[in-house]
Amino acid sequence: MLPGLYVHVPFCARKCPYCDFYSISALDLIPAWLGALEREVGLLAPSFPGPFETLFLGGGSPSLLTADDLGTLFEILGRLPLAPGAEATIEANPEDVTEGKARSWKGVGLSRVSLGVQSFNARWLNDSLSRNHTPADNREAIAAVAAAGLELSLDLIFAHAGQTPQEWAADLDQAAASWASHVSAYVLSPAPGTPLGRALAAGLAPRLPGEEATSELFLLTGEALAMRGFERYEVSNFARGGAVCRHNLKYWRREPYLGLGPSAHSFDGRRRWANQASVRRWAAALGAGRRPLEFMEELSPGQIRLEEIMLGLRLSEGLAAGLVQPSGALDDLIANGLLVSDGPRLRPTPRGLLAADAMARLLA
């Protein structure tokens, strides 16, 4: 199998209050980031030569990069060749997208846009998520991506404070009515250290829905999108016409991938490592000719089996039945409609996907 390539673009115009991915707003560091990235590619290309089946520019906000920045980035990545027919994705914020910028993405070889619309409802964009864009920006960005001939995936967030099933269904309707072939739908679950997480802990923000209400919205997601031709292939991801995200499947199937940039993670099948989550420290290590590692670990056979079970239970395709020993716990999960035994595979049902982590602990 061919590996995937991830590049972390750690720049945002402004940090969203619910996000805990590493990013900074110091856009003046983009040239230094590109220079350090070139050194990182030179350091790693001999041991991870490719070709790569997928490329994912994540962040941060990769859509902030200018056409010149993007051209420089792809010159740097030229030492890590993509395979013919590779999937090449850029994450984008709607307010950054213009027809000209989308055409420039197509021009450098990108094939797919993961657009963070998050909602088509101004209430959630403004009050819950504090985003910079509007529903009108969403529609204009979708049109610009279509005009450029790029594949489109939409990111949505649900389970806002006070959100009703009808309101969430309206968001799903608008996403499905677009020409997008892929939808990612995530529960709003801010980490404790984020501004929204701290506000919730201090009682300064409206409480988010409880487990029962969130479960109802989760099940509604799969039902509503299925009616519109989308098939759920992972807990939070849906595709129509077979347009799954091949890059993200590498993570869930434990296939090799190389991560470049500060905070990026990598995996070669038996070892996992991550870069330092600081542009300056990451760049300084590379400037000294060192790998900018935060950690590296070699997985034991037991850890590998646990990962295979945990990640397999997130996928609609499930996991190899041979990974799980016969047990009363397994029988109970099947009897309670959380798992389906399909000969050589165990597949989670929609209700089972809700309990994937708990099932993994029982079966590991």
C-alpha cells in the first residue's frame, strides 16, 4: 500500500473558541515555516520517498496561503512525489475562498476541498462557534469550488446549546442539496483548555446537550443523509458516489502516513511519532539538522491489536472477527444490536458507532 502525506499549515486569522488543534495567528512566520518545511522534506525524503497516494493540507487554515505561498509549498513537496490519480485535499474556510483562489488550487494539483462551513444557520455560526463567515459566504465558497472543478467535502458541527432536531435536519438538508459528495459531521465537544471549554466549566456559556439529546442528533444524521444518497463509512463521515476521503481512511485503517510541519503526526506501521507543537521550536530543530520530535514510540503487538479493534469499531466496514476472542461480552453486544457478526467481520450498527469506545474496552 502507498503512504499518505499530511502537511500541517499552522496559521489562522483567529483561533476558534472550541478548537484545540495547534495554530497561531502570526502570519509573518509563513516564510520561515516554508523554509523549515523545505529542510524537513530534505531530512525525511530518503527514508520516506513515496510515491504518496494522498496529500492533505490541514491546519490551521491552509486557505490563508497566497497563490505564491502555495506555489512555493508545492515546489518543496516536489521531492515527495504523488502517485498517478492521487487524492490531494486542502482544508478551507469559506471566507477565504474566491474563484481565483480555487482555480489556483486546481492549478497546483489539488483535487479536493474540505470546506469548513460548520453550519448554514447564522445563530450557530455567530453565537455558538464565533466564526468569521456567514451562510452567504458558505454558498459563495461552494459555488467557487464548483466553478474550479474541484471535489467538495463539507464539515458540519452539531449539538449546539438548545439545538433542536429540526434545526440540525435543516443544516443537513442544505449540505445535501449542494453538489458536495462528502460530508463530515462532528459533535461540538470543546476540549477543557479551549476558551469555550473553560467558559462551559465556569458556567459562563449555555450548557451543551446531554448524552441522550446528542445521541438523537447523531442517529438523525445518518438517517437524514442516507435518504439523500450518502453512506456512512466512519463515525463522523459520509460519502455519496463512493467519494470517501482516502487520506482519512489511512488513519482508521492504520496505513502508513508521513506528517510534516509543527504538531504533525506520522506512522510507518509499527512506529508513531509527532513533531513539536511550536513553529519556532520545530524550525529551530530543523535549522540545527535535527528531527523536531515531540515523541516517538514503537507499538507492541498488544497495542497494535487494541488500535485495530478501536479503529475498526469506528468504521462501518468493521474489523476482522479474528481480532476478538469469543466471550459473553461479545455475545451481549450482538444480542443488543450494537454489533453484527458477518462471517469474517464484526460490523458496528449505527447505535454501535455511538458506543464504539466502550465496545473497544469490552472486547480488547
